[in-house]
Amino acid sequence: MCAVPLNAEQSLGARIAAAARQAAGDQPAVHVRIGLNYTAVLLADGSCGVAMTNPGGPGADAAGDCCSAAPRLRPLGGRPAAQLLELLESPLVVERAVGLACANALLNRPGSRDRAGDALELIDLRPQDRVGMVGCFWPMLDALRGRVSRLEIFEQIAEPDGDLLPARQAPEMLPQCQVALITATTIVNGTLEDLLRACSGCRQVVLLGASTPLAPRAFAGTPVSHLCGVQVTDAAQVLTIVSEGDGMRRFKGHVKKVCVAIAGDEPTQRGPNHDSKR
């Protein structure tokens, strides 16, 4: 299929949907599971994608929690995948989660540019780097602290708590970082675009987590340098885990971690104080 150029003026949600729509055809979603932690969509061809259901943040506050903000479009199962992709621009967090899970089912398939492994094995980290992490990825913390000079961690909290800073401080502090690690749940809560503007001078910006769509073309022209998500390898098990309200820890063994580099592996803009050498 010929690739259709994406509109740089569109929102990121619309660009992700446009990239996924090229692979959707007319196939339907067979199952849609909206769990307490994750949402999963299984397509007719057996492909499965996941996204965080209710990640918190400004978008979640506006829409309510996942119990009170149920999808308006029902039934979801049996609808064309292309129709579910439209939910990526819904005002409701839970509907955006369905749209993103559907996009991930279409986009997160094996490809020639995929590199299996954890993000920290593949990205360029330097001893002098200051790293901003939006969304706390606990298993990465010890490894990061041993490789960089400073680590700022932003979470959805009202006040600083130990090593965690309130997410509202991220736009102010990310411009001082050389590397930004951003959870893809920011797509669902609607904060990603503001965060990307804040880290436009970073040497590397990595979008990561199970919600990440592996769609390099959707992020062309943004500061994002790497997309690190998952490919579902056992859809039946993942659907069960989602239905039981569990998440990433139980996904282990049923998903494969994969990273894709954006073309050139370089951000589109740099701040004056950031090292451009490779």
C-alpha cells in the first residue's frame, strides 16, 4: 500500500490514527476489553494492541474516571477498526484509550526497523546527561542513576514526594535536560504535545511504555527520536490479564519489547547548550 503523507498541522492523535488507518482495511475489532489499568483491542486478523486506560492528568480530570466516563460508542466489538481509530480525538480519556489500543494493534507489528530490547539498551546516554522522566518507570531507575549525572522524575502527584516531582513542573524543567523519557500514556491524557514543545532542545526524546504506537511517520518533525513499545505475542493471555485488572508486570512473557528509531535518530531542533556530536 502506498504511504499517504501525514499532515503536520494535525494533532498527534489524528496523525497516529492516519498512520494506523492505512493498515486497517475493512477488518473489525473482534474484542474490546476496558480494564482498570489497561485497555486491549483484538482485531479480526489476530493482531492485538494495548493502552493505559486511565493514566490521570489534566485530560483525565476533565473527563472523569474510567468508571464514570464509559464509552459513548456501543457496542465496541464488531465495529470497523477504522471507526475505533476516530476515538483517538475523543474528549473522553477512556475512548482515547480504546482508539490508541486499536492503533497499536495495527501499528505494533514486526517490521524491518524494529530492534528488540529495553530502551536503555538502545538509546544514547552520556555521563554528563540530565534526564527528565515523565511517568515513573521504577525498573529503570537504578540503571539510569548509574549512567547519568541527574535524573528528574515527574508523576501525577500534588506535591514533591521523595524523588518524585509533580508532573506540572515538567514543562518548566524539561528544557534543562539533554534526554527526555516520556510515558506514552501522555497520548491518552492529552499532555504529550505540550511536553514535546518543552523538550524540543533535548538531544534524545524517547516515548516508551506499552501504550507506545510504533509509528515513526506520525512523529516525524517532532523532537521524538525513539519509540519504545510492545508487540503482543499472546493475545489470549493479554486479553485475560486486561480483563482481570492487571497490567505490565503480568504482560511479561506475552509481549515483546521493541524500539523503533525515528529517521536520522536525531531531534529536529536543538537548544544552544546541547551537544550535537554523535
